[in-house]
Amino acid sequence: MLDRKAAETAGEAVKRPEKATGVWVPAATPFKADLSIDFDRYITHCKKLLEDGAHGLAVLGTTSEANSLDFVERENVLERLVKAGIPADRLLPGTGAPSIGDTVRLTRHAVSLGVRGVLLLPPYYYKNVSDEGLYAFVAEVIKRVNDRRLALYLYNFPQMTTITWSPVLVGLLIQDFPDTVVGLKDSSGQVHYMETLLEQFPGFAVFPSSESMLLRALRKGAAGCISATANTHVTGIRWLYDGWEGPDAQDLQDMAARVREAVQPFGWIPGVKTILAAREGTPDWARVRPPLDALNEEQTKELLAAVAEAGG
Amino acid sequence: MLDRKAAETAGEAVKRPEKATGVWVPAATPFKADLSIDFDRYITHCKKLLEDGAHGLAVLGTTSEANSLDFVERENVLERLVKAGIPADRLLPGTGAPSIGDTVRLTRHAVSLGVRGVLLLPPYYYKNVSDEGLYAFVAEVIKRVNDRRLALYLYNFPQMTTITWSPVLVGLLIQDFPDTVVGLKDSSGQVHYMETLLEQFPGFAVFPSSESMLLRALRKGAAGCISATANTHVTGIRWLYDGWEGPDAQDLQDMAARVREAVQPFGWIPGVKTILAAREGTPDWARVRPPLDALNEEQTKELLAAVAEAGG
């Protein structure tokens, strides 16, 4: 356990974290045969992603199977990464949970370690919740965390949560918590939604989850992207991020999109894990936690052939 | 904290709990102004439900806003009820969580207290999960809890989870864990689904969530029901349960169904809490936790008028 005393400091003197930009990777979480986290492999993977061009790591997201980790494991992951020498300000962990209390627990812990910010899922158990209810949830979390270092990035993933952070609600949250609600990761794949946010809220850090729309997003003012396939192809995505105003931008975009399209039919989580297993010659990497399924042998062959053909 | 040492005993000599039958109430959870649990009011409510005819309490279910309670609170609720003198074998708490680890934690804790069984939600974050993945999840939970006293009641609520415990999967679980997977609460409202389970698995304890189909369900062999509106109308449901083979069965069924239909449009959770608030003259009862919304004044009037008109 690291010292959490600093978490209690909420004074004016405390520096707020800088807004995140660039290519952030929702690092996949490798498991041993007994389904426990393989921390050695995990830390090696995370360090390599940073060496290969990632600006940071959006750990404990959907691709990380964070919702299949228990809360003790989720705290442990962050502590291990920091202890292994990864700067906390290059971490943007997911800390969402269905209840206010558990979300506050995970968020305070992350903030106490000095992370750049946290990705906040909406409370995803109940369905058809109102904007008012979601606002009250976020406001209560911010109030209870009570730490100037808290930077919230809303996590929009209606395919998993059935909830969309509506532009009206996002606007209200920015208005009432301008120094805390600073960005949004959009995994909806809805270009119109993303562009609405970019147009209405200049300076708000919007990250599409797909590098396939990164060029278009950057031209409209996006902050970067947080993409599952950055686990396996971070360098190409970084080239695109760095070169989006240069002469090769469209070529870089096309190449990144081809690789992503090759992985998509196999599911992001088993997909990227299977590629990592093949690349590192360690079948263990392909393991997922229930209720997810790993790819079978035939799917594995098809995926690897498709990625190779896409030039990945 | 109660003594959990007994949880470690998994020997042959340990007695398995008797199968639950009858009217079990998913007791609503009252909150104070600071949103903390009002334990005094809660314990009074739970005791009154048992006095008024409930066979037991399916606490920490959806109507209880269990998914808006953090895990420490969920454990605390059970300990407080037992300490207040409610027999643990009249408790059937929800212990589902998205991860195996957290589900095991909550389940072991409940089993260690001597509960009659636990209601298990499927891991509800990921969507489109396979039967194989769900089977692996349940099998891993059973293996890790490792306690002969564990009685699992699957909790089927696709409107919230998007996941259905398919009859094929239910059959496999009964086949492989006949002494542990002993029942299912069905909140789907799909009569055909419920009747399929009753026909295919005689002796499996199926509880519809709606007393409106209780007579039909009992005639097909259902074990009872676990209904939100039992929070406010348990006596009438108990009459129906006791009298389903008698001459007044259809009248009792019709009256129960009328009350339920009056509440439904307002949402079960704010609905039953608002009725309790009015009945006990304590507006505090109507409070819900974000992301849910309480009823406004007009909705409250409409609800109470509708329930009165239904004879409730």
C-alpha cells in the first residue's frame, strides 16, 4: 500500500493535473492459468507501450477487462504500475462502478497516487436513467472525492452501459465543474455525437475510441484517441497523431484503419490479446476472464492472417 | 463484524439450507438526507414484512437499490439484519457483481452468516456474452466460494443486464451443480420463459417477480414469488399464495394484479418507496439514490390515487 495521506489535501496550493492529449492505450490485462493477473507480463507490456510511442495508459478500461477485476485488484494494478516506475501522470485509469460509494473509493485511491485523471463510466446497472439522475451521481462523486487534483474524463460507451452522456448533460457538468470535468472518451462510434461535443465545447478533451476516425477528429479539435488496437499497433497510431497536418496524413489514417478493421470482427479484447500472444510467442496472453471467451484455433488463424494482410 | 470462521467449513457434515418457497420480499432500502442507509427504518420495515406474512426477505435486490450500495454497505446490511434478530435463513440476498472476485467476496460473506441462499445476477457489464462464458463464471464462483451451504438462485433480469439465463444453460448448471444451483428468480416477465423452466426442471425453485402471474405460476409448479410490490402489499400476496388451490384464488389473483398495475407506470423503486412514505407519514422513505429519481409531487398524488382506486 502506498501512502494515501496526500489524498486528504484539497487546498488551493495543490496543482491540478495537465489535460491529457495524444495516444492513450487501454492496456490489456494478462492472466495466469488460475486467472490471477500476471503482473510481470502486464508491467512489461505497459512499459513497452510507452516506449513505442503511447503518450499514456488508459488502464482499467473495457479492453483491460477492468469490470472483470475485483476492486482490490483494481487498486493493486495502479499501485504496482507506479511502484514499477511508470509515472502516475501517464495513467488515466477507469474508476467507474455502479454505486457512488465504490466509485468514490476507486477514484480517491487513483487520485491519491497522482494519476493524470480518471475515466468515469456512468452507473451502468439501472437502465433509462435521467440526465438529472446522472448529474446527481457525478456531482455526489466529485463532492465526496473532494480533491482539487481530480480530473474527470466521462466514459461514453452506450453499447455496454445503454447510457449516453448527452451533450446537454456534458454542458451542464462542464459549466458547474469546469476544472474537474475536463474530457470524454467516446466509444460510441457515433461521429455526429463526437463532433457535436467538439463543436459545442472547445477545449474539452474528447478522445474517440477509434483511430479510424482520428484524422477527422483531430481536424475538428479532438485531444487524441484511446483505442483498443493501440495495444498492438501503437506506433502507427502515434505516427498518425504526430503527422495529421503533414502530407502523409491520409496514408497514415488509411493504414491504421485497415489494421483496426481486420481486428474488429473478432472482438477487441480477445482480438488484441490473441495478437499479443502470437507476437510474443506466449499463448498465455490470449487468456480472458469469464464471462468473456478466448478465440479458438480457427479464429486465431483467421485473425492473424487478416492482420498480416492489413499490413499490421 | 460477525465471526466468519464458520465460512471455512466445507465438510460433509455441514447441512445444506432448505429450498426457499413462498413470498419473499426484495425489501426497499431507506436513505437519510445524506444518502446513507437509515438502518433503524430499514430494520423496522424488514421485521414488519415478516410479521405481515412474508416467508422471507430477498434483500439487496434491484428494488433494494443494491447496485447503488457499495460493497461495504452490502455486507453491513446483512450483518445488521442478523444482529437485529432476523433469522439468517429468512434472508436471500443478492450477491452478484460484474467480477468473479467481488461476487465471491459478497457470496462468501452472505453464506458465512447462514443465509438461505443468494440471488446471483449474471456479470452484467459486458454484452453479448456466451452461455459458455456465463457457465465458466458461475462455475468459478462456486469453486471459489467452496462451501456446501451455498444455495444459488439465478437472477434473470434481462431488462437490466441484457443477459438471459437460457434454459439450456440453466439445465447444464443444474446437471453439474445439482445441490448448489437450486432456483431462479425471473424478472423478465416472459411467461413462456418461466413456464419452459418449470416444465423442463421439476423441483427447481422458480420465482416470478410478478404476483400478477403467481396463480398461473403456482399451478405450473413455481416456488412462490419475489415481487417489488410485496414491500407494500405483502399480505394480499400471501393470501394468494396460501389460497391458490381454494375457491377465492382468482379473486385474490385479480386484486393483487390490480394493485401491481397501479404502481407499475411509476417505476417499482420510486413507486414502492413513495407508498411507504405516505403510509408511514415519513417523506424520507421516498428518497432514492442517484442515478435514480424520486417521484415529484404530481406523480406522487397520481400514484397514491391509483393505488387507492385499485383497492391497495
